[in-house]
Amino acid sequence: MSGSIMIAGLGPGAEDMITPEVRTAIDNATDIIGYIPYVARIAPRAGLSLHPSDNKEELDRAAHAFELACKGHKVVIVSSGDPGVFAMAAAVFEALETGPERWKQIDIEVLPGITAMLAAAAACGAPLGHDFCCINLSDNLKPFALIEKRVGLALEGDFAIAFYNPRSKSRPHGFEKILTLIKARCPADQLIIFARAISTGEQKITVKTIAEAQPDMADMRTLVIVGAKASRKIDTPHKTYIFTPRSSPSQ
């Protein structure tokens, strides 16, 4: 009996941002595997086994999923946001590439979810309305010099940039260096958005200019969006909206 693996995105935090497709997969699962806080979002029920594990155990998590699926289990691996964006989908395929041949008999599906980047952008208006990129500022899996190079090239190209994992207790100085780079290359009045705990009851969105931005405005629960040079702000009686026009002037 062959099982299956579904890699599912739980969205940015709000329960109503979990897609119906993901809810169905969870309802039909025999096993849920994932990082501790993500598995904690799944309600226990009869016939369902929960397998939480710590951070930085992605490949072990993937191997566990394959072994369960080889025994006929219907496994759902949960990630926050979208599983293909700095999350578990890539780890599963990394494990599959070098794993036992029997793992290749397992049916694998990736179920998309709403990313923090898209949820934050929607809450602000349309800051990603034109060309944009997203960069993970964690240097756990890549050298910081590469992060600086990619940020520099994105700024040169005048992309709006969404930054994941900007600042943590273990690496408080990385975002400070990136912000220094941004301030050196961008106009002082260019817009930057700090979207913390997006879609949860603790959501807080702060809009600043590059000149006003400070490193301690971000932590690991913050999604940072640096607007393009053309990004603009509209103040209304309801709220402040940030948008990037769909067209760019000729170079």
C-alpha cells in the first residue's frame, strides 16, 4: 500500500486565510509533520498523529514523511505561508533527490498558500504592483556576502523588495547592514513598510521613509517591503495606502 505526501501552506496566520484545498488535505491526513508552532495550529482528532519538530530539522522532517508514506500513511507537511517560498517544499525535494529509490514511488503534491509577502502587500494596498522580488535575509543557509550582493542588484534594478526573516536575536546586525546599504543607494523619501504579525490579532503596519527607518523596527515576525522609487502613498480618512504604479518611465 503506497501512501502520499502533501506539502501544504497554512497562510500567514489567520485561520480564514487557509485555502479550502489545504483544509481538505488536513481533514484526510493520517499524519501531520512540521515545525512546532505550525503543527500546533492543527486540531487533534481521532486517527490523526501529530509530529512536531524543532527548527533547522527540515531534511529529517522530510525523511520522516517519506518513511511514513512508504508505510501507506497520508502525510501532510505543514509550513506557514506558501510551502514553496522559503519553506518545506524545497527541503522535501532535496531529500527526495538523494534519498532511497523507494521514496520516488510516493505521490507528492504541493498545495499553495497565501504568503506573508502577499498578505502584507494586500493590507497596505499594492506596493508590489509592478516588478518586485523577495529575499530571505537569514544567513543560516547562505553566506551574508551573497545576501548583500543580491540586495545590491535588486536596488540597482529598482525592484520593490520584500524581505523575509529580517532580524533575530541570534543575528541582530544583519538587517542593520542591509538597511545601511539601502540608505546609501535609495532616495531618503523612498518608502519602506514594516508589517509585523500580519493577519493576526497582533498585526501592526508601520510606513516610514528610508531616512526614518531603524533596524529595531523589524524582528523575525516582521515582513519588510522596500518600495520602488515610483512607489507612492495615499492618505485617506480610512487608512494610508501604498502602491507601486503598473508602468515605469522609459530609461
